[in-house]
Amino acid sequence: MERVKSVLLLTYYWPPSGGAGVQRWLKLVKYLDQLGVKCTVITVDDKKASYPQIDESLCMEIPDSVRVFGTNTIEPYSLYKRFSGSKQIPYGGFVNEPVPSFRQKIGRYVRANFFIPDPRKGWNKSALKQAKKLISEESFDAVITTSPPHSTQLIGRELKRELGIRWIADLRDPWTDIYYYKEFPHSKRSARKDANYEKSVLLEADEIIVVSDSIKKLFADKIEGDISRITVIPNGYDASDFEQEISKDDENSTLKLAYTGTLSDIYTLDGFFEGTKSFDKNEFHLNFTGKISEHFEKPLSKINHTLNGYVPHSESVKHLMNADILLLVIPEIENNEGILTGKLFEYLGSRKPILMIGPINGDAANIIRSCNAGAIFDYQDSKGIRSFIQEMILLKQQNKITENTSQKITAYSRKALAETFIELI
């Protein structure tokens, strides 16, 4: 009889934290548990954590058999909020700080040069202590560290160096190449120190997991092109999230377009707003769920729309299921061809047509084409966007918008991805 596999996961973001960063390992743990892998989680004590978003509903998805250890942390974000005058902890990409104040600029300088690689490294000492205790008491087939925050990877590095455990580093985002890295005024010494941390993790981890082929290449180039230890396991969708019943208003012929997630200043929607401004409110409605920059308030005012703000994940899924088509926007930044936002896979899971705006030959565009899941447009292609939406309006009026039945979508289910991970360990 094959021995039950056992893994130890270290993750800063865990329920009741909300946001996309939680979804990846919450869902993987859920299906690893169902597939017979014993999972133990070390995370931060949620009463002391610095979470930009809270979603208590996600706590109900943690399997009863999964042990979760919350540990102490020392973090400067409470001081940052008081000093900078911010009401919230900064989101990734600073969507809630589009134009930083003088105090916020000072805060970013302190963060960049005194908290390397990031301010959440104050969690490492307690998490490392808890990990050592568990490893001394029982056997694990692998220790997994997932980031951001990338400081978490330094816990895995220390465990590898001291105890010789098998260490898998899961990097959901680039490290020193993340699009908002330039927003931090690093000194040359600080930037070099951070880059050294990154390279040491890439060199010392037994296995590295990334979410896209482009990020795989990005990291491989930092270690002389070595791809032998780098595996792509993308984000995915949980089929069970889409089993809830949704009441449909078949009498309403208005085309309902939904967007979920963050929309900061680095997103370009000029072509979209130009292409949709001529539609009557009875023809077209945009339902936006998430955090949006003030930059978009004026152009949004010219189209029929609803703003919902941040909502629990289950409610966000309902908005997708209530929509006719879904809007996906890739930020217009350097190296954006490799961006595979988590929402792409939830969009695929809903099996609704996707209107994507972004790099037409990027990883996201290629997945949409392979799954026959929608249409892709360049940022300024207002005519193409208008034509596509007009076509969908006509289909809606004829009740002919159909569900995507492509079998290729199932490869991105959380269960299928958990099976891929089991092969790795």
C-alpha cells in the first residue's frame, strides 16, 4: 500500500484574508486533501496580519482535516498607515495610492531600503520556529513556500540550509521584475540585496513552481537558462464555485458585461470606452466588482454601469454567472505578455464569452484562443471592440449566447492542477 504523502505549506495569505493571492493554495489544499495528501499549513495569526482585503467566507472552504498553525508577526503597516495618512494597507500596484503624497513617498522609501525584501518579513522568525518544531516531530515529503510576500521564500531557504528538507518554492508573481517594483526608490545597495535574495531562492530550491511560461523564462534567465527545476502550474478555477443556482432574467435584452478585480492606472481602457460610449443604456450594461482607480470615474460616467466594490468571493462568482460576457484587461506595462491573472481562469470556469483587451500574442490571449473562449483586442482597437459588443447584443436579443463547451477548459480546474502537483512531489 502506497504511503500517504504529507506536505507542509507556509503561506502568509490564508483565510480570512481575501483577494486572488489566497485562492491558489486554498483551492490546491482543498483538492490535495480530497486526493489523499495530508496538508499542514503555517500562516500568520490573522489578528496580527496586514491584509488589504478580508473575506471571512473563505474560512468555510478549509478542509476539517487540514491543520492550520497561526504564528506571531511584527509588521510596520500600522505605523505606515498612521504616518502616511492612508486608511488602508497598500494594494499590489498601489491602486489605492494612485498619486502618492509626500508622506507616502517617504513611507515607500523606508519600505524599499529598510524592509528587504518586504515588510512582512517580520513573520519569518515565528513561522520558521513553528516549521522547525513540526519537522522535528513528523516527516513531510516536501515543504512549500508560496509568495508574494517573497520574504516567505527566505523561510524555505533557511529550512533547506539547516535541515536539508525538500523545498518547493511557489512564486505566483515575478520578484524584482514585478511591474510596480520601480515605484519603490531602492538604493543600489538595497536593490542588489533584494536581487541576491531572489537568485539564492532560485538556485537553492529543489523545485520552483510558476504560473506562466513567460515567468518561467524570466526566472530561468536569472540562473543561466536552467529550466530543469521550474514547473508551470497555472492558476485555475474551482468547478464547485459555479454549481450555485442563479436566477436569470430572460425578459431583459440588455447585454450584461461583468468585470471582477482591481483596475489601477496602469490599465488602458481608451479603446473600450471609445467603443462603448455610443450604446444606449437599454443595450449595454457594465457591472464592475472590485477596487477601481479614481482615474476611471469620468469615462465610466459616460456608459451604463454599476460599481459594487470589493465583495466576498462567492458573491463575485455570482456576478460572473449573471453576466452574458466578461471583460478581461491586461495592464499595459513592460513584459505584460506573461501576465496570467487569476481572474482569467475563473472567467474560463464560468464558460461565458470573454472580451480581452491586452497583448494579442501574450499568454492570456493564447489560452483564450486555445479554449475558443472569446475575442482579443489591442488597447486602442475601439472599432473591433464596438463590433464585437454589437454582435453580442444581437445574439443576446435572439437568446443565442451559448455556454463554452470546450474540453480544454477542464485542464485548468483546481482538481486537475492538484493532480499535476502530486506528480511533482
